[in-house]
Amino acid sequence: MQERPAYLLVADELRHRIQRGRYPPGSKLPTFEELQRAYGVSEIVIRNAVALLRHEGLVDTRRGGGTVVRRRPQARRLAMDRYRAEGNLGVGGNPAAGNGPATSFTADHGIGWGEYRLSARYTTMGADAELAALFGVDLGTPLLRRRFVFHAREEPEQISVNFLPLDLVAGTPVADPAREPWPGGTPAQLASLGHPVTRIEESVSARMPTTAEAQTLRMSHGTPVFAILRLMISGDAVLEVCRHIVIPADRVVLDYRIDLAGPPGLSG
Amino acid sequence: MQERPAYLLVADELRHRIQRGRYPPGSKLPTFEELQRAYGVSEIVIRNAVALLRHEGLVDTRRGGGTVVRRRPQARRLAMDRYRAEGNLGVGGNPAAGNGPATSFTADHGIGWGEYRLSARYTTMGADAELAALFGVDLGTPLLRRRFVFHAREEPEQISVNFLPLDLVAGTPVADPAREPWPGGTPAQLASLGHPVTRIEESVSARMPTTAEAQTLRMSHGTPVFAILRLMISGDAVLEVCRHIVIPADRVVLDYRIDLAGPPGLSG
DNA sequence: CAGTGGTCTAGACCACGCT
DNA sequence: GCGTGGTCTAGACCACTGT
């Protein structure tokens, strides 16, 4: 029977106590010095143990502020129906249906239009291999590249980097950053150009954030992100490629519905 | 201008080299001692830097084996259409369509029936609050609990913990662990009981694995997992609740399609 | 200002992979 | 057996939080 490293034993013990409610969310763990004495080990053992819990997303540590059991933020549910609402908004014309302008983002976060802010950066570039394949166009085809950081109540919540064919949007209000935020979002923009979105495809990945992403989104350690590749399709044409929507994974649950009742796929 | 800690500078440098291809996937980084000398810092600085990269999922370290740039496993695409195939399988009766028995899992992994194995553990329990709400039954209603670990070529790939109403399956082959693996999976099982699945709902979360999950799935460090809550619905009745499907997130991409062309939601 | 966690040093021994 | 990364000691100074 080989001995488990001391820091793992300490981590197991602390984890157990957190999960059993001995250290409830929001409470402080004992200081390193106290833990050191309690377990009769050196500081680095405690440090390694706490670092492990931090990378598991169980605790947060702050200089001078102690080690705090993380509160699980209640996750928002991102339902696919929100896109339906956006589409209708765009098609119908004015968003005068209810409480003023809206977007899937504002609906998701339950915030008003005034609490919604985004920072935008627009550039143009030629399609690289991946984008060319997704759009079904030639390499180097001019695209409008838009990078958004969505804020709810001044808190950064989501990064989006997306692309539109330049020949579709050049000279239109859609290509004007000053027009953002746009009620109804991208579906409304595409509808305003005469191309209502008929299908959306989302490819969901999860990974650890890059340091830049963690900084932009003010993320706590030990939290993965969703990285979603999204296509907006009108008829058979891909009109928008969102290369990545990046969302901290502790803040959302993605809801999808799959209907099997209708006629299944053709072949086979 | 405050100074960035040394270990972050070293991590930045190494990360940059990895991303630029200076250290390609599968290659070894210099040893700690070499890095120490190269940067003129103590060992712990190197250690902290490499630990950071490991938690970001960029490298793997092994005692005696050096620090290796992780190869990105090519992610499998889990498309929602696979459920359609399963449903047809069950309804049609025999799975004699093509290459023998199949499941969404075998299709996903491109493996034959012989390379597919699962370990199963069945128990019964009363519905807790969450399950009762999802099934729409009373607290304590008897349920069959099934825990599966799916293996492809003897590699553990996926954990599933799911529940069926006991009054639906008691005494049927579905409640017999020895009948697994079952061609067509759960949709086929439900169809065999006269309840074809008409709708599936999936709620996708991502988080760091528990230590038990990491061990069961033989995961490398710094990799999050998808945790999917899945409902199988026939008509208006929830027939199966999969409380969590756990899949290492570096191995899959989840594809979803959202059709907007049809009649939108009723209200509003 | 006291207390806390963060970074770092110099050094030791251990466990594992490779050859 | 040798070299690698893993664990650990004892101690120092720094940066931030709270009072």
C-alpha cells in the first residue's frame, strides 16, 4: 500500500468538508497557518491542496482575504427558442411588442435595454480556409469581421467573433458599428437585408479559457468556457459564421430540443 | 508599471512557442533544469509555469518522461441525428439494415459491435425532488437507476447515470442488466415497450471533473467535462431521465440544429 | 497596521520512465 | 542506473484586504 501524498489527503479532507456543508458556500476556510498546525505539515502541502481545490473550481483565494468557498452562481438557461423571438422581431419590423427593444442576450440575462452594453470592433479580412469552407466561398473572399464583448450591468459575460460576407453588408447599416446594439440581434439584421434566417447550427465545445479570455471575462480560476461555433443559414446559404461565442461555463446551461416525431432524414 | 511574476513570464514564453509551432504537438519541452538555466530562475518558477500550462490543457507531464506538448485529439462530432437512427432501429424491429447492431455510441465512435463494451450497475430508488419534478411524479416514486460506463476499444469514454419509472420496466427485459448492450440503446428499449420517443431534450453544462470521474475516464489534467442532462419524451410523458452523461470535453463537439422555418411558438 | 495568501530561494529525497 | 518530474522542508520577502 503506497502512501498518498500529503497534499492530496488534505485536499480530500477539505473537499469532503465543503461538500458536507461543514464549510458552506461563502464561508472562509481556516488560514494556511491554522491548517498547517492542524495537519502537522509544512505550508507548501496546504498550498498545494488549496491550489487543487481552486483548480477544481471549489474555492477562491485572495491575498489578504483568505480562502472562500465559491458560491455556485445560478446558471442561466439559454434555450434555443430565443432565436425564434429574434427572428420574429426582425421580420415584424418594430420591436414594439413588449418592454422595448430586446435581444436573445437581454432575454437570457433578464435585463432591460439600458443595462445592456456591448463593445464592438469591426474589420475586414479575406476568408481563411475554415471560413471559406463554412461559407462555401473561395479563399480570400472579403468578409466583415465583428468582435463583440457583451456586458450585462457592466459585467462582461460573453465574447463573440463573427463574420458576414462583405458583399452582403457593405454600405448597409449592418456594417456600421455605431448602429449597435441592434434590437433583435443578427437575425434581425439579416432579416432587414431581406434574408430571414431559417436554420441555425451550433457546435458546442468546452475547454479552459485562454489567459486573454479569462481576463476579458473576469473569470475565476478553475472554470471552463463554452466555445460555440454558430452558423446562421437562410435557405441553403450560410450568411453568418460565428467562429466562437465564448461564455464562462459556470454561468449558463444550454438547452436543446430534438424532435423525432416528424419525418426522419431521407437517406437510409 | 508593476512587474509580472516570473513564472507567468516563463509560461507566456513557453505558451507562445507552443502556439507558434516551436514546440509542436507530441514534442518534449526542455527539462526543468535546462529551463532553469535558460531563464536564470529557481526550479519552483519553472514548476509553477509548467503547472499553469498543464492546467490550461496545453502540456502533459510525467515523472521521468518529461513535459510533452499535448496532441489535440480530434474531436468526434455528436450530431443529434444519431437519435433518429436509434428510434428507427427500435421501431423497425431488427437492426438488420447494415453492419449489424449499432447504437448512437458505436456510430459516434465509428466502432463495430465487438469493440463496444459497457459496464452496468442497476439499483432501485425512490425519486428525489429533482427527479420527481422532471418525471412529474410524486416524491419517492420507485425508479430503476442505471449507471453505465461506455467503453470503445476498452477505453472508457463516457459515464451515464439514468432513471426509468419502475412500473414501466419492472419484469421486462429492459430491467435486466444482462441484456446490455442493447442494439439501438434506450430509444429502442422504450420503443420495445410500446413508447416510441418523440422528443429529446438536452441541457448541456461544462465543468471540471470530480476526481472520481477523472479516474474512471482516465482523463488528463486540465480537461473539463460535458455534463448533459437528457430527457427522453414520448408524447407528453418523460420516460427516461439521464441525470448526467459525462464526457471529457476534449473528445467531442456537440452539434445541434435549430429550425426556424416552421411555425414559431404560439404565444406572443 | 496586522494578517493573509502569493512568489521565490536553496536544497533534499522520492517515484517513475526509459534504456 | 540515470535522468526526469513530484513532493516536501524551512525560511524570506512581497502584495493585497481588512480594520
